[in-house]
Amino acid sequence: MKTSEVLRKAAEFIETRGWYQGWYGRDASGQLISGSFSPPQDMSCACLLGVLAWASRVSPQYVATTEAYRYVKQLVPVSVLEWNDDVDRTKEEVIALLHRAAEVADTAGD
């Protein structure tokens, strides 16, 4: 899976399942999920880092997550966690960021 596809899959997740702040995400039963490169498939919502790991559930997963993160990081002026958890951040901004990162990855052929 290309990095741009991982980023678009992450945007789709946020659009359809939900976005989260202050934690990695929640599973379908509402339990908090801590940071992991193998988040459960039944995540009900996720932060920006959590959704990148979820969308990267391909082999090699770590490389896909790292590459997707790299494109996102290029577009934010602070750490990705700080950007995600800003109290004024919106779900729509997160989705737009993921789509912009996918466009950058496309341009790079990734």
C-alpha cells in the first residue's frame, strides 16, 4: 500500500468513525487504547497518531506508519501530538491535514 493510500484511509476512518484527543483512541466497547503500532481493527475513534497506525496495518507496518507520519509532520508547525490535542483543533482540520499529506505523498510518488 502506498503512503498516500494509508493517509487517505486514515482520513476516511476519522470521517466515518471519529476523532479523539488526549489519548490514542477508543475501541468498540469504549475502552481507551494506549499507543501501539498494532491498534485493534475495531477502534471506534482515534487520534492522529492512532489512526496512522490503524491505517498502516500492512506489511511492513512500522515503515508505512513512519512514512505517513513523516508527511503529516511536514505540514504542522509543532509536534503531531501537540497539534492533534490543541483544544481549538477540529475534526475537519485533521481530515484536511490527512488529505493534504496524501497529496504531498502523491507528488513525491509515494
